[in-house]
Amino acid sequence: MSVITKATRAWLTRSFKPFHFTNTYENKLDYKDTRNLGLYVHIPFCRTLCEFCPYCKVQYNKNLVDTYIEALLKEIDMVGSTVGIEKKEVTSLYFGGGTPALIANEIKYIIQQINKYFTVTEGIGLELHPCDVTEEKLTVLKEAGVTKISIGIQSFQIEYLKLLGRGELNYTNMFKALSKVNFETVSMDFIFGLPGQTIEILKRDIETAFNNGANHFAIYPFIDFTFTDRKFIKMTNKEKKGLLYEIVDYCYEQGYVRDSIWTFSKHGSSKYSSMTRENFLGFGCSATTLLEDQFKINTFDLYEYQKRINSGNLPTALKLNFSRRQRMIYYLFWTSYTMRVNSTDFKTFFGESLEQNYGFELWLARILGFVKKENNQYVMTTKGSYYYYYYENFYTLSYIDKMWHLMKNEPFPKELIIK
């Protein structure tokens, strides 16, 4: 696994230099002139802790929530106040978790703090657990300014909910609430690649979503992180590949629009993604920040996060200063999530030609049937999307898994070298 990612990194960056994260960082972020900047806020609280979930999370506690939000508002102030007098225009604001809706009444205060320093142009998104989709909470969130919601369904099938540690859920109240409170985008998230799953089962999930308030859905493959607990046998890669092709074929037959590797919308106008930002600022424990020349990640430890903020310092645990080629690869990897890479956008971002830097790789991808050229864009095929997923699985287990495992055990590691 590491051999594949190591070889790919060395080839595409034209260097054997590893990704070297250190604990040295500046206490001020220079993002004033950064284009296409998004915002992310991490809310780590959950009612119960799902065994399969790898994200930074803790069990809900009202006192802990209050102190966390206090620190979060201070972090936003510390970062936002560097902009100057004029507010910084950003593309989007996204609340992830955890279960952000557990603090629905406090979300408005976080948005108000964001609005002191930033102008959000493309809407505010927030993740919800099905149990939190009530008319009362949806109304509170909408009044706070939320325009897009994503509901972590995982599956409507009882056997898979039990398999994932969710237990049996009654969706009747959720469907009623969605019919009464409208949002620009209502997305529902599903997992595929679970044992015994078939296209017929997934069709039922998709149609249940679209018949009950959703206009968008995301369907992610199950990824087996080393530090999470799995109590079932994984589906083989061959089975996952076949199932992915069936999902894509079915969605195209129904006229659904594929707007990224894992997402489809009913009418093509209701996009929702937290992963396709050229640059972004992250607030909260475990939140990451991506700028033109650096990547940084906050500590996963809530108490250490609060201590660092209250001492007047950013809660950065690790930081990577990109080489030019490393940044290009990072850009291409996550831009490819949208299933298209635009040569003009690449030239605008880097000031260099995409083809001059990666002409051979793009030619090879076209020969292999992974992409096709449409004007100045490289558009990923269904075959290409499967191999993107296949490589993403290696990347996740070689890079993200290693980083998160370290961060969950050390609040402020000295360094991390990923070869």
C-alpha cells in the first residue's frame, strides 16, 4: 500500500522528498489575497460514538460545549481580525462534525462571529444526524442562515444500520420535518460496499431519499480505518467496482446529474460538497487549513485546543510547507473529486500550464480511458472514477489514517514524516 503511494508521490512531484509536517508555525495566517477561499467549522459533539466513524468526536456534554464554543469564537476572532477593515469574501461556510445540530441554538452565534470578518457568497452548509431533523431544529438553523443541509443516513435498511452501530431509526418525523422547512439543498449521505449490498438495495435508498425531501445525495465507499472498529467482512474491491458501475449507470438512466465522484443531484442545480475548495480556513479542534503554500491541522484534543486558544495562540498541531510540485498534486487530487480539471483554472492558480507540467500523465490517462478531453477541460470517465476511488483508498490509509492516528494519541506531535 505505502509502496504505491510512495511511488506515485515521487513520480508526480519529481522528487523523493517526503511530506514533512512540523510543529513550527506562525501565529498569524496570511490569506488576505487568497482566491476562492472556503471556511470550515468543526463541531465534535455526538450523542453516541459510532464505531465506524474516524472523525474527531466526543460525547455531548453541555459544560464542555459551552467552553468549546467560547474558544471557537476566540479562534475565529484571532484569524478573522488579520483581514483588516474590509471583510474577506469567501465562497462557502461548512459545519461538520460530530453532530453540529446538537448545538443548533448556538450555530447562529458562530455564524454571527464569522460574518464580522467574512462575506459568504455561496451559502452555508451543515451536517445533521437523522434524529436531529425536526421541524424545530430545521427552523432554528434556517433562521441562523443555513441554506444547505446534509443528513448522514448511511442506509435506510435496518440490517445495515445495526451493522454500523446505528440501531433502528424511525424516519417518519424526519420526512415530515423536511416537507415543512425548505432548504436550497437537502443532501442525504449513504455508504456502499457493505456486505451483501446490491444495486437493488441502493436503488431503494436513493429513491426513498428523493421521494422524501432530498434533491441531492452522496454515496461513499466504506473505508476501513485502522483505528476504528469493524465487526463485519469487507466487500472485495472487485465487488465494489461492479457496484459502483451499477450505481452510476442507474443514476444516469434516471437523469440524475453527477457533480462529483460520489455525489448526484436530482435536477443538477443542488450541489453540496465540503471537499472541493481550492483553499480554505478551518476552525475548531481537528480542523484543517489549506492555503496556497501550506497545509495545517489543529489539535484533536478538546482541552488542549481550549488551553492553546485561551493563551492567545492558534491551536495548530502540525504544519506542512508545500513544495511547488506538492501543491500542484494536492490541487489536482482534490479538484479531480469534481470529475473535471480545467486547464485555465490551473494556469490561473499556479501561473503555469497544466499540460507542460503533466502532459504525459494526461495523455496516458486518456489512452487508458480514465479521462476525456472537452475543450480546455479533462473530464473523468466512470472507469476513471473507480480508479480514483481505488487510489484514494490507498491515499487515505497511507496518509490520512497515519496522521489522524497520531493526532488522536498526541495533542501536539513534534513532527510527522510521510514518505
